[in-house]
Amino acid sequence: MDPGERRLLAAMPLHAITALHGEAGLRERFAIETATFPSPGRERIGQALDLASGLHARDRRQREPYVNHLLRVATRIVSYYGVRDPDVICAALLHDAVEDHASDLAPGGGHGEAVAALAAQFGDRVAGLVAAVTNPEPEPGRDRHEQYREHVTASLQTSPWARVIKASDFTDNGAGLIHTTGPRLERLASKYAPLVPVLRDLISQPDTPLADDAKARILGQLERASDRFARIAAGDQPADGGGSAGQLA
């Protein structure tokens, strides 16, 4: 990629990079965003991306490789939220590793063993952030969506940096609903909609470690997501294509 193309990529919305350049473009944008991170943080971020890429190599997210989601979540935190903390970026890249691939991280183990494996490689702080945004293992007889909301509310209350990761993850999931149809669309909207007021309150708290403009950006995205979920609940299919994805990017 020549310098002019790299400059264009550095300013392009994440949804546009996804549509035009796919995984290769997202990887290049992430490399641009993290190129000035000092050592050894930059190298640790590279190790986290390598691990996440390997764990999720066979995974798909709707119409794309799952790693695209991880790259967008991590890139959004650097580019749009202004975060330059390597631990947070590593945790963003690995935020689904325990939930989706616990047995690959710790063969024969569950979530606790997988978190311990991440701690051994990346440190307790990265592992703790991943644990805070990991959906709990299902409890028999519990509604999974209710259990998920309770976990998010409790874990993010005590982990301000995990709120940052969850906000980016939630934004990407909300944008991804434009590619979902049928019963799954309503099911996902009903899962995410009750989290909007929870995240709005958490992001607004004084100890959330973001600048005011980043908080305002997230709060605006949450309002647009809430409107989208309401339209889905009313039976309206998202019909705005890349426009909504751009608003939530």
C-alpha cells in the first residue's frame, strides 16, 4: 500500500474499511494506529493479535471473519476513544477469547482456567479486563440474557476500563445488526436493548477513564442504537445499509 493509500485508510471510517478492504484493510489500519506505541507495549499488542487470530481463525461473524470484529473493537478504542494503554488494547483484542475458546486456552478447563492462562501470558490486568467483559458460563434454569445483563452491570461497575472495551464491543455489535435478518434479529435486539441505559449510566460516571469528547461520542452512539432497537421491536427491518453502520462506527 502506497503512502497516499495509507493516509486515506487512516482517515476512513471502520465500516468503510470493512466494506472496501476487508480483513487486510482493518489489519493495516490497526497497524497504523498502533505503530507509535512504545516498546514493549507494541510487541505485546502484536502478540495479543496473533493469539486472537489463531483462536478465532475458523470463526465467522455473520458475513465476515470474526477477527474483523476484534480489530474494529480495538481500533475504535485507539482511534475514536483516544486510548493508548497497551493492556486495554490487548484485552480488547482478546475480549471473546475466554467466552469462545476457553478449552483452546486451557485444554480441559473452563473460564477460570482460561483466564489464568491469559494472565500467565499477558499479566493479571489484561486477564482481569477480559474476565470482566466475558459472558458467564450458563447457569441451569437461568435466562441467559438476564444473566448476561446482571453480569455486565456488576462487573463493569467495578472495572472502569472494562466499560471502555464493552462500549466498543457494543457499538460493533449494534452496527452488525444491519446484516442480520429473521428471528435472530429480534432475539439479538432484545438482548442488547436493555443494556443501553446500563452502559449510558456507566459511561457517564466520573471514573470512566475517557475524555469528555469520547464519552459524548459513545453516548450519541448509544442513543442511535436505542432508536434502532426500538424500530426492530416495532417490526421495522434496518434498511439504512452502511449509513447506520457509519453512524455507529
